[in-house]
Amino acid sequence: MIEVTLEQVAAVTGGELYGENTIIEAVSTDSRQIEAHCLFIALVGERFDAHDFVNAELAQQASAVLVERKLALDVPQIVVQDTKVAMGQLAAWVHQQCDTQTLAITGSCGKTTVKEMCAAILEQKGKVLFTAGNFNNDIGVPLTLFRTTPEHDYSVIELGANHIGEIAYTTQLVKPSVALVNNVAAAHLEGFGSLEGVKKAKGEIYQGLVGDKVAIVNLDSQGEAQWQTLLSDKKVITFSINDLKADFSAANITVNSDGFPSFLLITPFGEKKVTLNLIGQHNVANALAAAALTMQFGATLEEVVQGLKRLAPVKGRVETVELHERIMLIDDSYNASVPAVRAAIDLLGQFSGKRWLILGNMAELGQQSLELHRQLGEHAAPFNFDYVLTYGEDARVISEECQGIHFEDHDTMIDYIRSELARSLEVSKQKQTLLVKGANSAGMFKVAKALKERVL
């Protein structure tokens, strides 16, 4: 983070400074993580009030605090009306002072993969700031922007949301030059209400584009009429794996026996063969999105190809791990949406040998949850997977549709997998492929972690 005086903070946030005008070089919202020259921001949530943690010990550690009420502590304080709003204002200001070329990404699924692809491509051209982990909401985005320094040539910012208006807010903070909705699908329906609500919410990212800024649009999954007005005054660049008339498209798509796709990348700047180190044909669309985004910042075709080639899997996101000479785990346990689970099912269907589909509940699907889980069960059934194991109440219908087994707890599921793998390996020399996926709340990462520690 750049150096900022408390007077500057007060001016940017409309706050009132009490105490010495010191310099800060870091920001924290966690009272357990205070470093030198740090401004602690006391956020207020539905179930907590960080003002309760601002005590004498914290005051000794922090250089200053940003609060909504003046506290009886000997530490410089900036008092604002709303600390969350003030944090966003300050983060946006810090980011703008550094003048990095910025792109923003949202979508129902694949946005983290596209973010990582873009970072890998742009790192060949300069220093890149990009979203760490899942810091993509109205708290995480400001914390990401605070990390900006003048040394950063590019910023790749991921925007997530679970309710209308959240992406509109974070886009105003990021102020991207290029923005993408990677796709729209049934996800976070509790907050969005319907697929139309998803389209409206994701399309908010294009509202933040002004002047000659660029909107990247997926022709295979878009907002249609919802976005016509939003895009009418924008420069629009399209991509598609189905329509060769798109600005960026793919031809000759193949997937090898290990699940890694290759394709001919077709761009306005030429064509070149690409082989991905990420398994799954669905990642071809993600690669097209990354190419379309980064080429707006001058990335060459060769830099795109090399960046995609060097990208390693993100932990818990279609991560392949060899557990045994005949057992491979596809750890996709980080999260789950309807299109992502469907893509995972299709991916597992490409493998030979014995195939294990191990699924946990999807989350935030509202009243449509049971039916959407059932539809995925119907999609999986024709593959005739050797094992279909489920955890979580609504996921039960998937095992019912596939004549699988439902489990009430992770430990029992893990014990069954280990014992059945041991039995199966004794009677068959076939390769075993296990795919683990589920919403974060389903905790399927526990299953993946246990198998990585001991598979038999």
C-alpha cells in the first residue's frame, strides 16, 4: 500500500480526525492482524461490531483507527458515519493514485480461473496485482485495492456477489477499463431471486464502464435483453466456443485421455494452437475470456499462449492429484454452482476405468434447490458412473437418480471410499478416478483433504 496521511484519509472519507496526523502504510479489518503503521478499520456487521475489539492493547499496536464513534483511547482516530463505506472510498482512492491498467471479472462460475489466467498472461508484460483467494465481495475488493502500489502495471480484480447492487458498488470502486461477465447461470438464487435477477446483478459490472472502456461478452451465456441498454454505448468484444463469428473463438477442440484440452485459438490478431494445463473442456471458454481481456491491454498472441500454458491449477478447483499409481483425485471441492457441477460431471465422463462422482450440496439456490439438484442427477445418470456418493440433504436426490449412496456425515463417506478403493484395487487393475465437488458450506474439502493424507 502507498503511504497515506491521516489528514488525507479524513479528506477522502469525509471523516473527522482526532489526534496526531501520522502516516499509515497498511490497513486491517482484523484485530488479530495489526502491523506497523497500520490503520485499523472497525467494521460493523449483522452479528458483530469491531468497535468492541478496539482496546488499549490494539491502540498500542495500531497507528490509528477508523471508527463510527470516538473512543476513549489514546490513539489517533478518524470518525466517519459508516466505516464500511469509508473503507471503500479510501480503497478506491488509493487504487486511483497508482494509475494501474485495471480489468474486472464477474460471472456465475469460472471467474477465479479466468482471473488466474489473466494474471499469468499479464505477468509476462509487467507487475500484476490480482485478487487473492476469494476476496471478491464488498469487503474483499477494497482490501485487494489497498494492496495497489505504483509498481503495479496491471490489476486483475474479481467481483463476486450474492445480492443485487453488490457488483454495481464494487465496480464503482474498481473503475475498470475492461470488464467481463464470464457467464450467467442459476447461482445464489436466494439473493438474486431468479435467473433474470442473476443477469441483472452480473450486468451491473458494465454500468461502471464509461467513455471508451471495453465490455467483454460471452455469446454463449449472456444477459440478452437485460444488457442491451447497458452495452449500447460500449465497445463490445465477444467470445464463444460455438460461434466462429465471435471476435475470439475456438476450433478443433480435443481432450486427451487425461482430460487436458487443446484447441485452435482464433483472435483478431491471429490464430495459434493452445494446450491447457487445466483439465476440462469448459476451461476452453475460460481461456477465450482471458485472451479477450488481456489482449485489450496489449498482450500478444504468443504471450497469451505461453501464459495459458504456464498456469497451474488453483487448489481445490479442478486440481488433479495422483493418490496411487491407479488412483487419481480431481479435487474440485472449493465451491459449486449448477453449471460448474454439470461441467464436472461431463469432465468425469471423459475418463476411462472406474469413476467416482462424489458430490456435496450446492448452496443458496432458494426454493429451486431440490429441483436443480434433481436435474443434475438426471444429467449424471446416463454416464453410469461406478460410484455416486452424496452428502447434504438436497444432494440426496442425485444419488437417488443415479442409484448411488447418500451419507449423513463426512467421516462415514471417507471410510467407505477408502475401504471400497482397497477392495476394488484387489479385484481389478482398472484406473480409478475420483471427483470431489460441493459448495463450501458442504465441506467437501474435508473429504478431499482426508484422501490426500491417506487414500487406503
